[in-house]
Amino acid sequence: MLNVKVKYFALYQELKSKKEEEIVLSEPIDIKTLFFKLMEEVPLKEQYFMATLCACNYRYVSAETIIQSGDEIAFIPPIAGG
């Protein structure tokens, strides 16, 4: 079993109605798979993911990064400003 902490920012925080959560994975998966698992009910998740930055333990990583037990994963959507 893999214990993982997931942090949500901006849009994802609103969509999930939480800032973070602890999850338990039964097997190692990559960050992209985790994103789609956690965002199952979110419409347009494919489009959101294409512009999302993924971080693991405070470092930006690729979506293919395999998650290890104890990792902290963050999903950071694009942020518009002006």
C-alpha cells in the first residue's frame, strides 16, 4: 500500500472542494493516472490536464513519474492574471 498526499491549487481546489487529501494506492501508478482517477467526475479533465503542472515532493515532474509511498503530489492548473 502506498500512502500519498495530494494538494490541489486554484481551479482544482474549487472542483474538489478541498485543498488536500491523503490517499492510499494499492499499486504504483504514474501521476497522470492519479490525476484522471481523482478527477473522474470533472468535465473537460483532458483539456485541463494538458495545461497542468505536476509536482512531486516540491519539484516539477513529468506526468509519467511513478508515485512512491510518502510522496506529496501537487496539481497546479494554469492561472490567468492581468
